[in-house]
Amino acid sequence: MIRTVLNSDAPILAEIYNHYVQNTVITFEQEPVSSLEMAKRIQDRQEEKLPWLVVEHQGVVFGYAYATAWRAREAYRHSVESTVYLQKDSCGKGWGSLLLQSLLKELRQKDVHAVMAGIALPNDASCSLHETHGFTKVAHFSQVGRKHQRWVDVGYWQKILLPSSTVKSSNRG
């Protein structure tokens, strides 16, 4: 089941995310995130009127996806960045695809025009997930992050959701 995030999800979402913080270069964050910090991030997305979804099955949360503003300047108001994280043992079971598909549907309803996904490389699973859902690689930055004593490249994938003629003047209100 895909549902909107609840504040009570913050502890499990922090647990999911902190696996990647501590054990991978998938996120450039270096210190684990507290439940309180995760709750603040959830609230920030809600205030921006951007979706944050979780996938839950039989009472267990397997992952989450959300969108953030792409850039602060007003002209970017129709563009967002998407994020998807799954429980470490839940990859390859379709949860990420379900989350991303649901997120894209909600973003279309909010008249979002362009969605970007920044992916620390290599990350074949995430690249494949995004390409399966129609994202195209548009940029590759070499050695832009350093974590776990190594340099990390970042690629950007983009998907245009709506034809330019259908976008309204505001997508978040």
C-alpha cells in the first residue's frame, strides 16, 4: 500500500535512511539523522505542499519517496528533485518502482513539469529504476563528493512530466 507519510513514520524512515548514511555513498550525508530531524524534513515537505509517500505492507514500512524543490528561484517552481529510499533488504522487489510511479502521478497532479534525480555513482539499481520510469541521463559530474575515503561521481536523470503548454502558473498552491 502506498500512502502519505505520517509524522509517526519518522523513526522508521530515519532507520531506513541511516543505513545508507552509515554504510554507503548513496547519500552524501555523513552523520546519522535523528527521528526528530526526519520529522522536521517531513514537515518541511508538507509546508511546501510536495508529496512524501511511504510503501507499507502488513504494517511494515519498506521505503519512502518524496520530492523537494529543485532550486529556490521562482522560475524553477515547476521543477522538483525526487528521492527514493528502501529498507536495505527490500531492493529488487518492486517497492521502489511502486513508490516512484506513485510519486510521479502525484507530481503530475500538482502540475510539476520536470523531475530531476541525482544519483551517486555507481548505483545500477537506482539508474535502472529511473530509466524504467522514463528518466534520461542528462549530466555526469566527476568526483564531486568525498565519502568513506573515496571520491564519488554524481549523475542526474530528468523526466519531463507535462507538455509545456499544460503547466499552470503555480504548482504548489
